[in-house]
Amino acid sequence: MTNFLSKDYWNKRYEADETSWDLKTISPPLKTYIDQLTNKNIRILIPGCGSGYEAEYLLTQGFQDVTVLDFAPLAVEKMKDYMSEYQTIKIICADFFTHIGEYDLILEQTFFCALNPSLRTRYVEKMSELLKPSGKLVGLLFGVQFPNNPPFGGSLEEYLDLFSNTFKINLIALCYNSVKPRQGNELFFNFSKNGE
């Protein structure tokens, strides 16, 4: 069985340029969300950072405390090169499940769907652990099933069951502004920790 969680697996994907999830720009639903944020000093984490377009956009909009995390060394090195002009960004090569920190906002963009579904409960627990009491988990999930390879999809009902015991569900709905290839397949969500 392929180990989708291994560094080697993801490094090979980057080496072979097998990065079909890469939009070459920030995802429109996340741009729309970021554009409404007014506090530029909040602590933000983006796990599974990939090429880092969301992080770059945050920095260009004046956000001061952005951390990106990936455990594929090649992805991290590429991002360090790409983001070299930005002095305030923190780029970390580490396993998300061992990361320690406390954040106001965590942005989800193609990280959840890259994890083996058996880790989804751990994902929810770790997200809650990394968020401040009033913190938010915001981003995109696929609302459709895929074959047994990343990305791993799911359904609205599954996500409600998975997250509702740990988070307040502020919003989860079909995206109105997905990129064309993902139209009808993406759910935008906004969850608050501990019902706050």
C-alpha cells in the first residue's frame, strides 16, 4: 500500500511536478475571506503549505504573523526560495501532528484532503489544540468522493459529524466562487473553536 503520509511520497510528487492541486494563484474563496479580515496582527497558520500562494497574499495585504508548515523538504525549500523577499514569514519543515503553537486562525487549503481518511479525527483534535480559545479554522473541503488516492474527498454530512463535537459550525456551504475545474465540488467552511 502506498504511504501517502510519507515525506518521500510527497517529495516525489513535487520532483515529478505532479501537483495538480496547484492553482498557480490564491484560491478565490480564500482570497474573498482574507479580504474581509481587518486585524493584521492575528497569528495565522497554513498547514500543508505547498506553493504558498495564500501565505504570499496574506503578506502582501499586510498580515504580520504568518506561519506555513509542510513536511516535504522539497516543498519547503521551494517555498523558501519563492518567499525569500518576505522577512516575517515563518516556514517550517515538520509533521503537522507534532507541531506546537497557538493561532488565531488556521487556513485549510488542500491539506485535509491529502491526509489518509483514517487520520481525520486526529486532524480535528490537533486543529483544536493549535487554536486559541476563540480561534477559527477556515477553508475548503471537497464535497465529492474520489478514488483511493489523494485528494481524498467526503460529504457535507461526514464533515458535520466529524467537526461538530469540537467546533461551532459557523458556516459550511457549496462555494459560489470556486475556480472552474472545482465548481460544484468545493465546500467553504468557517468553524470556531469550543463554540465561541
